[in-house]
Amino acid sequence: MSFLGARVRRFLQQPGTADLTRYQRLISAIGAREAELAGRPDDTFKELARDAKDDAEFCAVGREAARRALGERPFDVQLLGTLVMLQGQIAEMATGEGKTLSGALAAARYALTGRSVQVASVNDYLAQRDAEWMRPVYELLGVTVGHIGQASTPAERREAYAAQVTYAPISEIGFDVLRDRLVTDPADQVAVPPDVLLIDEADSVLIDEALVPLVLAGAAPGTDADLEMAEIVRGLRPGLHYETDDEGRNASLTDAGARAAEAALGGIDIYAADQIDVLTRINVALHAHALLHRDVDYIVRDGEVRLINASRGRVAELQRWPDGLQAAVEAKEGIAASESGEILDSITVESLVRRYPRVCGMTGTAVTVGDQLRQFYGLEVAVIPPNRPCVREDQPDRLYATIGQKDKAIVAEVAAAHENGQPVLIGTLDIAESERLARRLTAAGLPHVVLNAKNDAQEAAIVAEAGAYGAITVSTQMAGRGTDIRLGGSGADDSAEHDRVAELGGLYVIGTGRHAASRLDNQLRGRSGRQGDPGGSVFFVSMEDELLTSYTPDAAVPRDVAADGRVRDANADEAVGHAQRVADGANLEIHRNTYRYYELIEQQRGIVLDHRDRLMRDDAALVALGSRCPERFEELEQTVPSDVLAAAARTIVLYHLDRGWADHLAVLADIREGIGLRALGTGALGGGRDPLADFNAEAVKLFTSLLDRVQEESAETFRTVSITAEGVDLDAAGLRRPTATWTYVVHDNPFGTVLDRVFRGLARKKDRR
Ligand code: ADP
Ligand code: MG
């Protein structure tokens, strides 16, 4: 019987999520075909899959194909997930429910209806793992599959994109879009037009990483470290010379601080209109000094500043802060400025996703960001019930007065569970905390593994063992994501080992602090209690935790504190929920404001791209130049074959267009910072001026002159550069395209934009009045 039971039906009617009741009929229809399909020979499945007249019929075929190819018969709830994704929605399915297979069936169906599908995976390792793991299913269904990682060559990428389904990390997809946009011959492009995007761990991509810019840069020497400013801010005293806000997101000079800086700089007025550059430099140095903390926000390793990704709590490879900030942190640490590059183009993850006419996805935790997904992407979330009811026991938070007392209690809790052999997974908020806790565990004689592998494959292998008898694993939040933790360890096909650990209560997850978003807490809890396994979870919290001190600094001091520091006030744990709501609100505001800036740039980018495509594909460049410089055109026509001349014209115009766009981006970035800082210094915003409107007005004005300028400059080059039967040599004229390019991810600016800071600053000032 593959009917959904009463429990499932109840789930389907859960309010506030997409209505799943109508899928019930489909699930029955799928079940009804099972016996008949089981009798069909393997070689008929391609045809059956191709000819499936609707999603339900396809799912029936897909189920039987998966059973044969993987030895796993997809559960009803997995097919429910597939159906939801085929409707262009986000399926919320808990960890261990088998999303990889649900997603693969959805991808196969899209492919068989003639669409080109990309599956955005969390990292290189998972893109490869999932593509290879699902390949037998795809093959049986007659669908081609490929995957891409950082190391893939252009030829490999082209081949992978040509497959009907392509697995790749979202950043690699974005980098290919950026690189493709800079080619001068369409044959050099690797990607295919955006069509269907299926996103694994959709909330990380669509919410946590949405505003991360993916950058393509032309190699160039690094920004000089601003040692002078680093030195000046080092001498400033907190409270006296500068203030930081409660959330640790903003630092600003006080009047005394401004005077001290002005004196150190030889008596200038840093708020004068012509000192905007100095003001920017001071502010950047101050942020590096006061707000970015070594071993929390970054580490220094091998003479380099390496960022720590806050949502993953581990070293973020290939990431850097926006240029000025990166150099300022390097100056603060007294290390050489790293190589930098002129930004040729950049795109945010959110803009990248919006290019796809069809987006769908899957994740364990989406429903709490349902509003944001609807608002920013028009996506609905459907909550899929678990295959077996979750029996994990989630205990209430344990609140302590100090961090020291909390740590002590955690170690005691770990020791108690370990004594029985119950596996414990300790989730920490950052690397520094992982290390602090590891030291305490060592001191207590508790053997443990700390997860801060530099490599996703290694991380996955370690996390997979976290459910083994007696294991103690310390891991930052997202480490080893996408890996299933089986009770008894990864080799536990042997069910005796599984059952032995299950009898001890299963995997015990201990969080060392609540995250700024409850969604991230739930991700951690979800690592335990998969597929109806027993398990438990508990979070330890202290009144000194950053979440509480940052977001609810005015919370009442607890009255009822035990000798060991345990806070017993009846309403004390409300503080955590309150702090999370405040943090949520702040993050939403940042998302909204930041997106409004990128929106305009993205529109302009689209216009430039369309123009560029036309230039690349026909003789538009030659026609334009010929009509501007008729004499030169006549002259060249006599000596240069027409196709060579057309190619030369194209090269010239593309050069100036790409150059112009890179300059435009740089100017926009300056304006954005400049407007904000000027407003911050003079209080101009108080007069009701809207910095976003200022920015838009300037950006539109600059953009209208951009295309004119490109034409003029191209005409000038066309008139003066040497063009022969061999073509044009722009290098000889000093007009060099960047030879090498490289890509990186700009770390989500931890403070929001300068303007976000201004908005927040104003809001606070208003409050105080
Ligand atoms: P998720 O991404 O939802 O956390 P995975 O796709 O990683 O889950 O799958 C978790 C585990 O469940 C894998 O080991 C997979 O082989 C197994 N699995 C998935 N679907 C089934 C099924 N229908 N029957 C049995 N095992 C399954
Ligand atoms: Mg997964």
C-alpha cells in the first residue's frame, strides 16, 4: 500500500505552507502502477520515461528505475518532494530523508521534457558525489549527466553543461557566466542559457549567500596596504575616540576621535568635501581595527589573512572582503598586501538565480524563511513529512550566567553521555570556540575529533563516523554538510551496530550556543534522529553569549542563579527567542537595502550584455564604426579583406565596451561608499535626503554616457590603430585585454554597506531623541 497514512495527511494540511493535499491523488496513482512496471525489462525504461504523459506517470517510472539502479525504492514522501520541485517550489525535507534522489528524479523529468537542468550543489565534492551516485538512475532513464568543480577545464565544463543535467557549485556556475561574458568569440563560451535551476540546501544559497558577489578580476598588483591609517587607528581608544554599536556592526569616530585623526594627519578637515578619500580610508581602517577580530572573523595562516565564513564557521577558501577592507586587515596584521585585481565584472548569487526562468530546490530548513523566499524569489515552500516520524528528543535550552560555567556544564554533559558509549556531536559557532572546547575535552580526558578539515571530502568522511559507538565529534555549524550520519558509523550496514547505538539513545547533539537564526539551530539538531532513529539535542546558552549581548543588551539580569551558574528564572530563555527575532529583523533589512543597490546595476548589466551579444554575432561593430569614420573605412576596404575588417571592428568595440563597463562598476562602488560616508559625516541624511535615490540618479546619468563614450573611443581607435590583412593588434596600441583572469567570492560584508550602517545609525539616533 502506498497510500499516505493519516499522519501524513495531517502534515499535508499544515497551515502556512503550500497545500499538498492535491498531491495525494498523484501518490496513489503512482503506487497503482508499481506492480506492472516491476515486470518491464530494463531497456524499456528510456522509452517509458520519455513518453510519460504527466509528472505522476514519470514518478512511477522513476521509482522503479531507482529501485533497480540503486537498490532503494523511493518512499512516497520522496516522490512528494519530486512533485513539489516539478511545480517550481522548495521542498522542505529533513536531513537523511533522501533529498539527493528526490532531486535527481525531478531533474530527470525536467530534462526529459526538453529542458536544460543545473543542480546547484553545496561544494565541488558534493557536486561530484551526487552526479556519480545518481548516474545509474539517470542512465536507466536515458538522461545524460555531468558535473563541474573548481578544477574543471573549459573543455570539461563545456561537456558538462552540454549534458541534460549538470551538477555544480553555485559559485562555479556564476564564474562561468562571468567568464563567458568576456569572450570575444562565441565559440569560446562554455555555459548554456539558464533554464532550470534546482538548488540543494536552498536556504543557504537563496538566503545566507544571496548577496555574496561573485567576482571576475583581471590580474593586477594588490592595493597598497594602508599602514599609515592602520597606525593611526591603532592609537585610538574605544569609547573615547570611537564607538561601536551594540551589534558590533558599526564603528564610528567620536568628535574627539575625528580631532585626533585630523591632528595625526597634519591638521586637515576629514569631513571636507575634498577629503572624502581620507575619510574612506580612516573608516575602513577603523572597521578592520575595531570590528574584525582575529580568530573569530579571520585567522592568519602562512602569512595570509584567511576569512572565516560565519555561517559555516570554517575557513572560507577563495573568499575575501571587498578590496579596501581586505588590505586594511592585512595592514592591521602587518602582513604584505595580497594580490588584487581590477574587477572586470561581478554578479551576486541572487541575481544569478533570478536569471533562471524556473527555480526549485530542497533543504531541511526553509519554512522559517518562507516569507523571504516568497518576497525575493516568488518561491513557495512545501513541508514534506518525514518517512518515519521523528522521535528525537529536543530538550529546552540550558542557560548559564557565564561562558566559563556553560563550558564546564557542556563538558560534564559530554562525559555523562560518553560514559555509556552514546555518540555526541558538539556543534560550535566558530573555530575559536571549537578549539576552546577541544582543549577542555582533552583536559577532561575525553577523546574527540575536531572537524576543521580544509577539504570537504575529508570533512565528509569524518562526519560520517560521528554516529559510531563512543564517538565525540566537535564541529562548526556547517562542516561536512550533506553527509548522512548513520548510527553505528558509516560501515553500519551491519544492523547490530546500529541497534546497539540506537539503544543508547542514538546521536546526541549538543549546541554550544544558539545561532542568530533559529533555522541554523534546526540544521544542527537535524543531524540527529534521521529516518525515525532515536536521538536527542540540547543547546547550552550563557548570558555572555554574543547573541544575547548584541541583540538584547538590555535584558534583565537573572535573579535566580544556582551555585554552578545555571539560571533558573522562569522566563530567562525567552531572551534567546527575542534576540533571534531582533537579529532576524536586522538581517532582513540588510538584505532588502543591499538588494536595491544591486538591482539597478543588474539592469544596466543586462543592457550591456544584450548590446555585447549583438556586437559579437554580426557586423554591427563594423557598420557603427564605418558610419562614424567613412574615410578610414574606405581606405581600409582597399587593403583588408572584409571578414578581417569586421573582426577587427568587433575586437575594438568589445575592448572599449568591456573596459567601459569595468570602469563604470568601479565608479559606482566609489559613489556608493562616498555618498554614504558624506552623509555620515555631515548628517545630510537628517534633511530627508535618500541616499539610494542619490545613488540611482548618479548611476543612471553615468550609464547613459557610457555607451556614447564607448562609441567615441572605439571610433578613435579605429581611426588610429594599425589594421592589416592579418587583423588588428590592440596590444601594440597599448590597449591590452587582461591576459589572465581569476575569480573569487567577496565575503558578505559583515557590516552591510556603509549605507546600511547609516540607516541603522539614524534609526538609533531617532530612538534616543
Ligand atoms: P538528505 O540529502 O535528505 O539528507 P541523502 O540524499 O544524503 O539525504 O540520503 C541519505 C541516505 O538515505 C543515503 O544513504 C541514501 O542512500 C539513503 N536513502 C535515500 N533514499 C532511500 C530509500 N528510498 N530507501 C533506502 N535508503 C534511502
Ligand atoms: Mg543532502
